[in-house]
Amino acid sequence: MRGKFVLTAFVVFGFVLAGCNTVAGMGKDVSRAGNAITNAADK
């Protein structure tokens, strides 16, 4: 079970990194994800 989770996390992380063209782009993506989590928590 844990092995599947780790594998899935690596695959998702790989797709996220592939979608970011630059370090700045990755920073923006991480910032947006953080904002989405914060906004969801505020509701």
C-alpha cells in the first residue's frame, strides 16, 4: 500500500516538474497550490 502511494507521488511530482519550464514557473505553481489550500481552509 505504501509503495503504491510513493510511486504515485513520484509520478505526480514528475508531471508537475515536466509542466514547469523554469524555476520561476515552478515557484509560481507552488505558490498557486499554497494559495488554493489556504483559500479552501478559509471556507
